[in-house]
Amino acid sequence: MKRKGLRRNVTREIARLDPVRDHQRIVYLTSAFDLPWDSQRALERALLRTFGVPHSSKLMVATGEFVHRTQKRYDDTVILVSTIGLCGYDSPPGRAAIRRMNQIHRRYKIPNDEFLYVLSTFVLEPLRWNARFGVRPLSDNERAAIFLFWREVGRRMAIRGIPDTIAELERFSLAYEREHFAYSPDNQLLAEVTRDLFLSWVLPRPLRRFGKPVVHALFDARMRLAFGFALPPWWVRVGVVAALKLRARVARLLPPRRRPYTLPPTRTYPRGYRLEEIGPAHVP
């Protein structure tokens, strides 16, 4: 009962808060206390989803960062996005992370709608992941807070035309995918090196080929087609979904976190990092 009470305290606080006024606090409670594992998986899926756009993938391959320094590029993304999410966009670390993102991006000619699409994945993928695989679906307050949180981040990145509601943002995102998602070798290369990075964390090299269909089972049809990946066998797809749902059921029975989740040391920066180390070496 005590364990359930601790979890209820978090969800009750979220329910009492105003998502317009308190969206930074709500996002913090969700990602640091109640759903940290699910929040990280949703971030990974959002990252992979952006590889479905050939124009974006071409630029990412051309920079060489994701292909030749995959672990560092992944760690840099996680550090920046997690710092904003866990610390808040108006905190000193959050402002510094947004400033660094802007420094990195301004060196490239990236259309506004590409920025807006990427922003949409940080809103929509957590909603989708938690609805299907999470310990629990996100509440209305959490859904509103995530949208308002990332809308404010987008404004601080000078992204124009951010919709006023989640529904409008989702319509934009789906329309963008219908128009721009298509297979390209660059898409496939980025998806492959990132998939292989994930597998390297959990499987020895001889077994990684068996893990590839498991990762592919987490992609929807639009992502698989854009990456050139075959549909995994039905039993792999069913097994992956069953395993994730079982994990969620077990997680509900575990003691809630007594301390907030903090970003652990990364493989690239095991002893910490300086902000200027985040991003390509040629960006001062």
C-alpha cells in the first residue's frame, strides 16, 4: 500500500496542477519520477522517426556525425533533449541546451517545416508510446503539458507556425509524413547505424543479427518503408508487443522511484562534459 501511495502522490500532484501554468513541473514529474524508462524509449523512437525524410537524412549523412560518430551523436542528442526536459526550458541548464542546439543548427540550411516536424515527434511519440507500451497512458494534463512544453521550446528555437493544439500538430505531422516520407539509401544508413548502436548495448556481436527483427518490429509501416526494412515475421511482432506489455505490468508492481531520474554518465562523456563539446567539433 505504501508503494502505491507514493505513486499516487505523483499522479495526484499532476492532476492538481494547471498544464498552462505548470507544464514544466508536470513534464518533470512524468519523466523523472513516474515514467522515466518510457520517456527515454519515446525519445529514441522520435529520433528514429526523423530518419524517414530523405532531405533531412541527406544532410545528416553529409555531416558524417551520425555515420562515423554514432554513439557521440546519439549521446549529444540525449543530453540536450533530456537536459531541457528534466531541468526545464527556462532553467540555466535548459537555456544553455537550447542555445547550444541553436548554435549547431544555424550552420545548416534547414527549412522551418523540417524543424516543426522534428518538434512534433517530441510531442507525439511520447503520447503514442505510452498509449501502447507504457506503464500507463498519459493523462489529459500530461498530454497538454507535453504539448505546451515543447511549443515553448520551439518558440525559443525560432520555429514559426507552431499549431495551437495537439490535434492540429498531429494533422501537420501526418500530412508532412505523407508528403515527405520515402525510401532513400541515406534513410536506411542512418536507421541501420542507430539500430546497430542500440543492439551493441545489449547483445554480443555474433547475436546482433537476431536482434534486428526485434528492433524493426517497433517501427510502423511508414517507418519500415522509408528505411527499406522488411516486415518481421508475425511471431516476432507478437512477441515484442507481448514482452513490452508484460514489462509494463511488472513495472506497475515495482516500488515507485523515491529519487528523481537523472541522466547517467554517457559512453562518450563518462567523466562529464563541457557544453562546447556537444555537437560537431567544427561548431565552436
